[in-house]
Amino acid sequence: MKLRNLLFLSAVLCMSTLAFAQNSDCDNDISIYRERFKQWDGKTASASPIMINAWRKVFINCPNSKERTLTDGTKIVNNALIRGTKDAALKEKYIDTLVMVYETRIQYFPNTAKGVNQVGNIKGRMGLDLMGFPTRMEQAYNALKEAIEIDGDNSNYAFIDGYFSTTINMVKAGKLDESAILDEYSRLMDIVDINIRKYTEAGDEKLLNSYIATKGNLEGGVQPYANCEDLVRIYQKKFDAEPDNVELLNKIATVLSSRNCDKSDLYLAVAVKLHRLNPSPESAYFIGKRYLADQEYGKATSYLLEATKSNDTKSAQQAYKYLAQIMLKESKFEQGRTYARKAIELDRNDGEPYMIIGYLYASSGKECNANPLHAKAVYWAAVDQFQKAKTVDPSIASKANEMIREYSKLFPTSEDAFFYNVFEGDTYQVECWINETTKARFSNN
């Protein structure tokens, strides 16, 4: 018994001594590589062999000692090793090492120091790095896809950009069907729009501009695949093959609707079939939009009213906007404002409902003509709405400013208002059905 305890104690002491020596070696190698790493610019291939060898020892012997070893490692492998060789076979091995560094970081440091999961971020960064190597296109695609699946609505704009680019490249290489571009475009645009609203509210101009730029990149990337003729060609085959697949029908209807291809025969066939198989506010929305495109406003109204009951806030809000537009065309101004205000309740960051209310007010001059001044005062109320539109939604500022310029030309002149004892800056009540308080402003025309 005593002998067994003695042997066990000896083993523990040996292991402790070995661990101490290994830790000591790691600390020494970390010190060596870090000293030279600080002197290196991190971009050129002319890195110190001593730094590279010391880092390699740390990575092999104690990869979990410090996360910084792994973040430094991606720069060392990328710039000092991969860029430092013209040997194609050796380059591929170095790329394998780069992937290993990222995967090791995920293994040992899946969370930040504050406990926040960072796997999606690491996957995304690995995907962006791999995009630089044509032989790793599919690997880059998979890494970026995983990053977005993990982070969802919080996905980094650069990962969204990269993922969409690799999706297009996968289609060109024959590894994905063309429909993947359209499916992912729709999904990624939803994420981008969520972040544009988020950073607009937060007042973070830098990130807001980054997501706006990403939105432009998505729009540009999808264009060669997104004209209605191509969309119908791509999805007609799928519809013919699976006409009773509700999930597919929803996808086709959504894509065609988002790309304004609702005048196609395919869209109507899909919408009607979807409503027959699985009647819902969502399928009613698709049919209502088609009838709207055909200017059959009566039919469109009944389906769109049903669509407003959707649990999908975005669809319900859009249905209310379409209803408001129909009321504008039919000169049912007050009812149109009611629908536009319901749309605002569902999304207070969307400026389009305010634009519609502005058009409703501006179109009311003939109805609200108690006197010549009042007939033109409707433009004051209209411009107020256009101002609100661009305040809540900077993405439509250009359109709102254009309307402000055009309708400001129709303001009454100071001479028009003088006879009613109204002067510049006075508070003015626009009555009739509008009932809005505004400020008097005059045209110089």
C-alpha cells in the first residue's frame, strides 16, 4: 500500500514538473514571438523567422493559453506564410493551417471575455479570409453561411456581403441552383433592413452607412438574376414540378412580390393555388397585390383587408399601405389616412405611410376649398407629412425632399393670405377632413 502511494506521488510530481516546464516554455515562446510581432507591420510577408517559429511552438504546445495567440496567428499565417510562398502545394497547406487556427479559437474561446458567444463572428472572419483563395470557394461559402445562421438579425454587414458574393459564385460554378441567389437575397435584405432601422434609431452613422452600402451591394449583385423574365423562368420549372408544395408556393410568391413581378401569369397562378390549398391572410396578400397591379381595386381591397390580419407584421403593414394607396386613387381621402395610420402603428420607422398621407392632403384642394387660402393650405399640411417621412426614415429623404420642393411651389403667396389676416409663421388650422395644425409658409412664385 505504501509502495503504491509512493509510486502515485512520484507520478504526480513528474507530471507537475513536466507541466511546469511546458508552461515555462510557452511563456518564453510567447514573449519571443510577441516582441517581434509588435515590430512587424502585420501586413508584409517579410516577417521574422524567429517570430514564426516561436508562434508555431505556442500554437502546437499551448493553443489555449491566450486568445491573442490565435488572433495573431491568423495574421501570421495569412501574411507571413501564405503570401510568403509561390509554391501552390505549400500554399494549400498553409491555408489548411489558417482554417485550423480559426477552428482552434472556436474550440477554446467560443465566448468573449464578457461571456458573449462569438462563434458566428469567428466563422464569418474565417469565411472572409477564405474568399481570397479560389480553391476554397465552397469552404468560404459554408463558413459565412454558418456565421449568418448563428448570428441571424445581428449578422455583421461584411459577412452578409461576403456570403451573398460566395452564393453567386457557387451558382456560377454549378454548385447551387440559381434560385439560391433569390432566396438568399430576400433573407439577407430582411436582416439588412432590420439593422438599418436599428442603427437609425441608435444614431450610429458609421454602422448605418455600412448596412446601407451592403444593401446597395445586394441590389447590385441580384440584378442579373432578378428581372421578371429570369425569375419566371427559374421558378416556373419549380412550380410545374411541385404545384402543391405550400412552402415552395410561399417562397415563389414572396420573391416575385418583392421584385415587383406580380403582373406575371406565374404570380397569379401561384397566389390563387396557394389561397386554395392553404387560405390565410398571407395568401390573400399575394392575390390582393396582383389585383392591385391589374388596377382591379375592388377585388384588391377585399383581399388586402384580409391580409391585414396576418401575424406577419411586415405583410400586414404593407397591406395597409396598399389600401391607403387605393383610397388615394379612389379619392377616399379620410379612409386612406386611416389605413396609413394603421401602417404607422405597425412600423413607426417606415416613412412611406407619411408620404401617402402627404399625397392624400395634397390631393384634397378641390374638396377642402372653403376659401382660396384654405384650398392651398392643404399643401402646408402635405409638406409637414413629407418632413415627418424623412425624419423617421432617412432612406426616403431624397423622395421626400423632391415632394417638399414641388409642393412648396404651390403654397399660397403672402398676398393670398393677407386678406385672411394670416402671416408668415402663424399657426393655422387646416380644417375640412384633414384637421391638422400647421404653420403658414408662402410661395415666392
